[in-house]
Amino acid sequence: MDKAKGNERKRTFLLITIPILVLFFVFNTLPLIKGLVYSFTNFKGYGSYDWVGLRNYIDLFQDARVGKSYLFTFKFALVSTIIVNVISLVLALGLNSKIRGKSALRGIYFIPNILGGLVVGYIFSFFFTYILPSLGQKMGIEFLSNSMLASTKSAWFAIVIVASWQAIAMNTIIYISGLQTVPEEVYEAGAIDGATGWKKFKSLTFPLIIPFFTINMVLCMKNFLMVFDQIMALTKGGPAQSTESISFLIYKNGMDGGQFGFQSANAVLFFVVIVVISVCQLQFMNKKEEQL
């Protein structure tokens, strides 16, 4: 009887798992395989195509526009990751302290994360284009008198502001979860030894929440490297292609520019880059965890 129940349970698990695996293969694995195949062709997105071997990959390293997009994406991801994690950790420390209405405040801080990236981008586009310049002119601040999105020097930072504003919410929640795992006895023992303020955070809090710090750093870097929605809504890669991320370039030239095969190669290379960066981050942070 028990054996029959065990077999029935296995069949149930298979019936649940197989449809999910099929969906994953159709919508994830299969497009990845097709993209890899197209990366060795001169496919334009329509019509016939020829095999070109590694020519697309060789051309990637000789294309100045691709190189510029990689530099912008790395700069954007690095700056945004630092800003988000610093602010998120400070907010988490505040929201985890004994203050009134902290549950309501946590909900308010999480609102940006549930909003669509394009929607938020269009709202901030109006803010940067009309509201902020008007305030700058009335206050006599020359830097704010013109739209940040119209300058090649400031447009990228406007995207950093919007992307960071949205990402802070999730990171804050993760840090709060980490802070709640720290036993109160640790702080009581630390207080006896005179650990307060910065010393308390550096010696007690941070070493115990560093696994959560690792998660946030890896997820942040990966998400910011793949930035697309904010750029689509705010600048569309401009001005003068100064805010063209890799994801946006792949979409724009792959879908509209007749470079489907070439941008497929770019997508494959970008996938490898993200994997390598994520693995290096994990290895580095794991070593730090062991040291602490």
C-alpha cells in the first residue's frame, strides 16, 4: 500500500514538473539555442541567410559602437550598484530599528519596485525635461536649468537616479531580512565590550549579514548590466548614442537595423560576460565571508 502511494506521489510530481520543463525549454532554452545558431550567420531578421562562421564575433571587437556601449554599461552598472547598496543598507538599518510605523514605511519604500520600468521612466522623463529645468531657472541654478537628458555629460546619471530609485526597494527588503537574523544576544555581548555606533556595525552587524550583501551585489550588478527599460523610456540611447547600453543596442540594431545575426553574436558574448562577472563576484565575496 505504501509502495503504491509512493509511486502515485512520484507520478504527481512528474505531472507537475514536466509542463514547467516544457515551458522553460520553449520560452528560454530554445530561443537561446536559436540565437546561438543565428550568431554564426548574416541573418537580417527576415529572408534567407548564409553561414559566416566566427566573422560576427571578430567584428564585435572591431566595432567602436559596440565597445562604447560596453563601456557605458559597465560604468552605469558599477556606479548604480554602489549607490543602491549604500542607500539600501542605511535604509534597512533605519527601518529595522525600534521606530514607530516601520511596517508602513517598509511598504511605502517597496512601492517603486512594483511599478513598471517603462512607466517610471516616462514619468521621470517628464520630470527631467520640464519640471526640474523650470525649478532650476527660478532658483538660478544653471546646472538644473536645462534638461539632464539633453546633455551627454548628465544623461547617464539621470538614468542612474531612476534605476537606483527603483532598485533600492528590493535591496532594502533583503538587507532587513538579513538584519533580522542577527541574534540580539550578539549586540548585548558587544555592548558589554563597548561596541557602539560604527564599531558595532563594522565588527558585529556587517560580518553577520555579509551573505545578504553578496546576494544584493550579484543581483544588482546583473540587473544593471541588463538595463533596458529606463533607457528606452528616458533617452533611447541618446544624446549622440552616449547612453546606449548593450541590451538596448542588441534590441535596436537587431530588430530594426537588419543586424540580427551580428547582434545575436553580441547577445551571446554579453551572456558570457554576465556569467563570468557573476561567478567572479561570488568567488570574491565567498572568500571575504570565510575571512570574516
